[in-house]
Amino acid sequence: MTKLSNTFDIAIEPSFDFLSPEYAELFGRSAATAFQHPIWLHSLYTRLASDAGATPLVVVVRHRTTRDLAMVLPLLRIRRGPIRTVEFADLRVSDYLAPVCSPDVFSQLLDDAGACAEIQRLVRPFDLFRMTKLPDGRLPIENLLAAPRRVSMGTNAYATVLVAPFEQWRTSAIDRSYQKELAKKYRQLQKKGTLSFSCCDDSASMLEALEAMKRFRGPRFQAQGDGDLLQRPEYFRFYSDVALRGLGSFVRLYAMKMDGEVIAAVLGLCHQGSFLIIMSAFDIAGYKSQSLGALMFEQVTRACIERGDQMLDFTIGDEPYKRSFGARPSPMWAVTQVGSTAGAVALFALKQAPWLKLAAKRLADWRLLPVRTPTPTR
């Protein structure tokens, strides 16, 4: 019989309040990422989970003597075809996943065999436990769950260190010839009308920019053979809810306008001195030769430096433009744990045949997609 923990009480709380003061306090002292922020997880669980057919599986660990929160592990139960999966709360909107816990308390949990055993018991049953998008150097969640060692996802996240003033950062981060090209493009853009750039500071400007993003992104991703999450009502509601709740603190939405009309927008999260870009959109059809995206990112960088940000995080994805702004790669990791014979067979098949990976991805998306809609991407 496994000995119970004498230090921690552990339970599943499906209706856990991520907007509560106790969670905000835990998050503030944790090693979690912006994608475990109270607003982000509240909106994910309330706006997206039910539409995805996901059941909340929130593991809550408390100190027994004080009842204070020690760790929150935000998970979901999702059936992917015949396979029962347990996954981090992501639903294709989060770029970084991590337990919400301080390093010191996490070490205490790892040393508590009873606590580890209870956590492992509570997350079962499953065929596959999937933990992707784990940032480099974060808490070793696989040790807590007795899961196999993490493996590389084969993709990276990218971030650039910011230094003031902006001109100094630009000189050190951007190739001189590219600097000249962007300056030329910006002058050309200015000649087309009254150009402005600002950070949305009220709900009306925020919603205006989000609607423009939705309008610009639809044709772009459809032409690439994918769909766009913003075109789906539940995802548009999710991003709108996060943006409006986080206005002025957790979220910034930058907009570039020509003669008062939005032509480009960048949505991002603020966390521990970093600005994390999670979504962008540009009027490519109207400004084909102006490199509108690059000009927008340059203006966003300037604004971040003026605010005192220390890092501009382009988040996950190996798009070449990120290196053009001095961003450096950081590896991303994944952990998969098998919980049944069916899970072992599914994992083996996915590892052996690339075409099966695509088929499984499409199968997983069926529950998320309306009929006849292509697989969406962010």
C-alpha cells in the first residue's frame, strides 16, 4: 500500500476558480508561463472546453496545515477517436505549458512519494497522457508523473532580448541592409495616407482591431489550405474575452491604421518583463509590396522597448522572419505516457508512419471542427 502524504492534500477540482485571489497569488510566485495566467485559463475552461468535448481535470495540491495552494495542474480529459487522452489545458491556443508551482514546492512534491502517487492515481484512467509545448529549462513535470523522459518536439520558440534605446537594439539585432529596406518601405507606406500606430486602450478599439484581424486572416489561411481559429465563433469569443479582461495589464493589442482604418494588428501577452506575440494579421492584399508584417513587428518592438520590456517573445514556430529581428531559438519538449495497450498501439503507429500522424491529427480535430471546415491553425 502506498503511503499517503503527510504534507499535502491533493484533489480534483473540476470547477476550480482561476480568477480567485488564491490562484493569482500562487501564479505570481510560480514558474508558470503567461499561458497559465488566471485570465487565460479561466477563459480557456469556460469558453473552449465544452465546445471541444473536453472535461476539466484540475489537480489541486494544498499545504495540509495552512490550506494554502501549493500547486495547480490544469489538465483536460479528451477522447480522440477511440483513444482516451489526458492533456494539458491547451486546446491549440497555448504556446507554453507548465505546472503552476514554485520551484521549491515542486522539489518538495518530488521528494514526497505519497503525493506523487496520489497525483498519478488521480489523473488516471487514460490511454495516452500527452504533454507537449514544454519550454526548455522548466519544472520536470515528467518526474512528478513517473512518465518517460521528455523528447524534442522538433520545433523551437524564438525570443529577442530588448535593450534601450530602440536604435541601439535595431543596430545590434537587425542586419544593416534589412534596416535600410524597412526604412524605405516605411517611407513608402507613409506616402499612402495618414499612418498611425498605437496600443488599443479601450474596449471599442480592441474589438475593432480584433474584427480586422479576423477579416485579414480568413483569406490568408484559407489560401494556404488551412482554416483560421479566429473564424470560429468560440475561438473569437475566447480571444475577445482574454483581450477585454486583460486590457491594460495582461494583454496588449497594437494596431496600425491608414486614414483611420486598421491595416495591421498584433495581439500579445505581458508576463514578467516579456511581451509574447500570440497572433498577428495584416492587410496583405491592400499593401502587397510594403512588407507590412515586418514594419508592424518593428513598431511593436519600439513600443515594447519604450515601455521597458526586456524580451520580445515570438513564441513557438520556426518561421524565418523571427531571426530577422534578432530572435534566438529555444527548444520545445514533449512527454507522452502510455496508460493502456490501446495507447501503446496508437503511440507506436504515430511514431512509425508520418501519414498516420496527419490522419490522427485530423481525427483529433473532428470534435473541434464544424462539418466541412478545414483544420484550423493559429
